[in-house]
Amino acid sequence: RMGLEWARIEPQPGQFDPSAIEHYRHELTALRAAGIEPLVTLHHFNNPGWLEERDAWLADDVVAIFLRYVRHVVAQLGDLVDGWVTINEPNVYVTQGHVFGDWPPGNRSISQAMTVMSRLAQAHIRAYQLIHALQPTARVGVAHHLRVFGVAQPWNPLQLLSRSVMRYLFQDAVMEAMAYGRFRAPLRAGRSNKRGRYFDFTGINYYTRSWVDGFWPSTRPGASVNDLGWEIYPAGLTALIDAVAKRYPGPIYITENGTADATDSFRRRYIYDHLAAVAAAVAPVERYYHWCFTDNWEWIEGEVPRFGLVELNYDSQRRTIKNSGRMFADIIAHGGVTDEAYERWVAPSARAAGIAPGRSKGQEGFTFGG
């Protein structure tokens, strides 16, 4: 899975840079020559500067602007790509940029957040239609950031209500709009949007569980967490897969799953437990993409979190494969985790953490609201 840089492809409104397209054609050709099928993301959080100056996704004509970009990219790269993610994590983009104000554009407005969320959903539907008009056999979908929501007091009706509201506003409403064109309050449909089916696969980006103990999500006290304080909860992935399969029948891709682990001390256990969670699901999963290949830059934390299977030295740009990366290569080579691989890669870190060998037990039931 890879993403495109809109600002490089369209550095000025309506002006496309052939050298940027040539760069991506070279990259995509090399991937295919290596036997790797690319899944290309069209929008992964970042916008061109000229679009930000026009208020980005708050601009009335932003959907048309996005479609202009999509049309050019698909026309230029469609012979090398047959899998497209239109939008990556629309709920995270909106929450961080327009609710908390931590990401660009740094706004804190629920009204603006719902406008942007609605436009992202409208843009996906229109892009889905456009891509299929240009490339009928393509697979098109969205990479959704999904969580399970646990409650501290499952007998407390106020906490149960709070969980339902959080889940609906954070993920259920936008998924329903993007998948079927069903825009429910507080989202608003565009004039040209009609109900239908607008997904060929559903992408799940899964990292953690949110804990409800009041009216704001938190982390379960005493939970195992990663370097960013996110709870490590593999059973949530099993629950999500089966819930998504019921609500959105079709191929399921795990488009992101990984953890921040600067010392690479618990990532191997994390990978093993989450792949086991995928295997434990009733619904089949066609693809699993680990986040991520090399250490990456995060919008708030910058270069501090280490998500990569390959260590990236930011000063020298030198790449060094981590033990978790070697384990992942072993899994790929053998089509699963062999007993030998488990004893070599997973068991030592499990024992060091005081964890008995085997997959994490316990699974919280989970259904989508609505």
C-alpha cells in the first residue's frame, strides 16, 4: 500500500506536473516487476498548499477540485494500478483537524467538522463513480480508522449511551455514508449523491480500543499500552472484522495495523497476536498491510514514534531491518507462523514480558450502531 502526494502532482490549480507522474510510474513499475501489487491511496491527510489557502475541504467546490485530481491520476496511472483507496481515515482527518485542532488547519468547530466529514463522504462517492467510469474493473474503497469501544460499567445506561454516541459520531455515520450513500444527521448529502453501493472492499485501520468511563474516551486503567499510550487489544480486531462483514459484505482488507515501539521489544508479540486475531475471525480477510515498512513521520509527534519494521536513521537515511521485520519476512515466506518462527521471534519477548505463550484471550462483543 502506498500513497500519492497531491501537491507534487498538481502544484498549482489545474496544472499537473509530468515529472511527478513519471516518478510514480517508475515506482509502480518497479513494484510490479518485483511481484508486488500496489494499492494506491489518493488522499492521505495532506492537501496542496493552494487548496489550504482556499479553506481546503470547507470550500464549496472542493469535491469538484478533488475529482479533477482523481481523473488525472487514474488516466495517467490506471494501467499500473487496479486497486484504489480514495480517502484514508476521514474520521481521523476531521477529528484532529477540526475538533481537537491539533492538525492542520487547527480549527475547533463541530459545525465545520461535520461539513468536512460530509464533503469527504461526497468526494468518495463521486470518486468511486469516476474511477469505475475510467477503469471498470478497478477495486475502490476507503481505509477506515475503526475502534472498539469498551465500557467501565456495562450495567450503566449512561455509559452505554455515551459509547453508542461516540461510536456513531466517530465512525459509524461516515462509514454508512461512504458505503451506501446514507447520510444521517449530523452529516449532509450532496445534491447529486444517491443511495447505492460505493465500495468494492472495506479497509480497516486498527490500532487500539477506546475506553468509556464517562462522556469522553480514555484508556482502560492498567492496560498494556504502546509508546503512545494506546491500549494493545488484539481481540478488538476479531470483533471488528466480523461486525464489518455483516454490515458491509464484501472483501475486507486490513489496510493498517501496527504499533509504536522504539526498542522493537514488543512489536513481534503485537504482530503475532493481531494476525492470530485475524485468523480467529469468522469472516475471511483478503489482505493485511502492516503499518509500516519504515519508521515514519507523524503529524503531531514528528519522528519520535517508531512504527517501522525497518529502522530509519533520520540523519543518514540509513535503513536497518529490525527483528520484527525479519519475523514478518519469515511469516510471508511460510504463509503463516511456523512453530520454529514462534519460538525464535515471539516466545522470548513474551516470556520477557511475563506473558504465557499463545494468543491473547477474551473478546468483547461489538456491533455497529444505527
